[in-house]
Amino acid sequence: MKINKPKRSNIIFLIVLALLLIPQTRKPIQVFIQKGLALISPSTINKNEQPSLTNYNWKLKDKKGTIYNFEETKEKVVLVNFWATWCPPCIAEMPSLQKLYDDYNKKIEFVFVSDESFETIYSFLEKNNYTFKVYNEVSKSDFFIVKGIPRTFLIDKQGKVVIDKTGAANWNSESVRNTIDDLLR
């Protein structure tokens, strides 16, 4: 029996739909799709439209319970990333964030924030060979009001938000690296 082109298209559509509905296959497919979207570099905000971080009063804690005061990032270049282990776009952009972290962790501050348990977070990090530190919020920030993840901010030494990106992106791109290098000059 020969299947004509419209029937073949319908069968493929139904298979893809079934794969997206089955919980075990949904997340890997979503991550795969998001990795395609994460090839795009985030864009910078025009200088005259960059919001300023004026209040650095924000407390975080690491997995050992040590408090990290965001005040420590004043007059430094900072990348703040809000994410979760269950979030396909977050998972898709993590390899590029890790590569950026590998090359810039001694030059800029990286602040990865998640509201999940440290057990869940560090199990995910270990499984994927990610080496950055992750924090939980102790207090809420007046500035970082995040309604969707992943959300990443690149902040210059004067507290201006140079990049504010919601959704997956390629953080290891040449344009992001050039932006960071310019901010470090």
C-alpha cells in the first residue's frame, strides 16, 4: 500500500504531536528546539535606554548557607542569570553560559540564581559538568523582578544594564564577548 504525500504529512504530524504529549519525550524535544533558538546572540540595549541599578541591597545564599551580598558586585561587570533545571530554554543556553564562565569567571562576576533546592541544582550541574556556583535568594531585589526564565542581565561597572534577555540565547557569541571586553576596558 502506497501512502500519498498528504497522508504521510498527517502521519508525521501525529507522531510529533504524540512525542510532545508523552512526558518522557517532551522535555528532550523542547530542549532540542530551544537549542536551535539559542544560536542567536542577545542584543545590547541602546545607551540612552539602559536602566540603572541603584539599589544593590540583595542577599543570596550558596549551598553551604553562606550569604552573598550583591553589594560586592558594585563597580564590577556582572552577569546575572535566573534559571531552573526543569526549564528547556534554560537547559538549552547552559552550555554557552558555561563556556563564557570558563573564560571570564576571573574577570567578571557571575551570579546564577535558582529557586530550586540545592540538591536538585547541584545534581543537575554535576550531571552536565557545569562548574559555576548557584545561589538562592534570601531577600527579593527591588530591581530584578523576573516573571519568566531564563532571564539574564549583563551589567556594567556603573550599574547600567547593557543586556536584558528573556529566553534562550548564545552567551558565548563573539558579540557578547566583544561587549564584555569593551565593558572591562
